[in-house]
Amino acid sequence: MNRPPRPRPQPGSHPPPGPPPHGTARDAAAHRRTSTTRFPVAADDALRNAGWQPGRWDMRQAEEWADALRGHVSPGGHRHAVFPAAVEVWAEFGNLPIAPTGPGRTIAPVSVRIDPLHALHAARTLADLGRALRTEICPLGTDGPDAALLAIDTEARVYSLDHSGDWYLGRDFDTAITALLTGVRPERLIRPAAPPVSESAGTSTATATATATATDVDADPVA
């Protein structure tokens, strides 16, 4: 059977447009959430043992936490900042009992609990740290046996606040939780100060003695 010849493109013509390119921040975040090679083995084991799996997403719980934080006002008038970087972490990892499954690389690994209401009464503490770093800070939960406050800024960088000072954990939550679960030593962010306390006590961990700004903490902790 003779087939009719295929039409040739005319000079100056273009092929039909293909699908739009992917690569937006939202696309990248969705890809990370469903990737099966997202975390190193030690961190991946700990997360899966806690009940996490790629694609986990409890937005209902995240929205309840967001409402509770937005509705809290300290005696001094301080409020919590709530923004997408924090809400996404709550939705994916909220309420999981995440514990390390192996030894640490340079220090002892620690457990992590994502529940921002552990820091409900630390609005002033987080606001002071945010002011020192020229950003906003939102609580994520706690880490370690002493329940240090785990927090995130608007650029998704993660910090830990405990009785000995404030610490930079990584450029995003994946980096931070991997460091916590595999025992990577964090970077000290500011000088030691008082531990986080209730706003009603009138004290705060983050003070004017901060020695780093948000632009100084782009590098991740290294072993």
C-alpha cells in the first residue's frame, strides 16, 4: 500500500509546543516528598521506623497547629510567625516518634519530635532570635533528651535552641534532620545564654549578643 508522503515543515515553522518545563519550587518540593532516595540510609531507616513514608501529608494536623500558634499572644504581646516552610514540615513529619537507629558520626545522634505546640510559650524566644538574624522564626518541635526547641526560618533554614545556646542545623529540614539522626556536630549560632522559658518570666535565649546573621549561615554543618 502506498502511503501519502509526510508533510514537510514550511520555512520558519516550529514544532508544536511540548509540556511546560518543570522546575518550580513547588515542583521540586513535591518531588522531594515522593523521592525514595531522599535521605541517607541511616536517616531513612529512622524515619521509616517512626512511620514516615514518601508522600506522607497530614495537612489537617498542620492547619490545627497553625491556628493554635496564630491564636496565641504572650503577656508581652509577642506572636508566633507561621509560614509555608514550617507548615510543610508539620504536614509531612508531625507527631512521628523519630529516633536514631545507629551510632553518630561525630556526636551522639538524637531523637526528634515534630509538634510546634511544645514551643507555644516561647514566642518571645523565637522572635528575639529572628530579630537577631533579620528573619522570622517558627517552631517545629523538639530534639534531644533535653527537648531543645527545633525551629525554622522563612528560607527553610533550621535551628536548635537549648540551655547552652542556639545552633544552626542546616539549609533545610532534610539536611537538619539527617544531621540530628546521624550525629553531625552543629554550628554554634550565638553565644551561650539563658534557656528558653515562658514569656511571662521576661527572659529569652536569643539576645543582642548574636554573632551571626542569616547571611552567615548558608553553609551546612560538617563532620
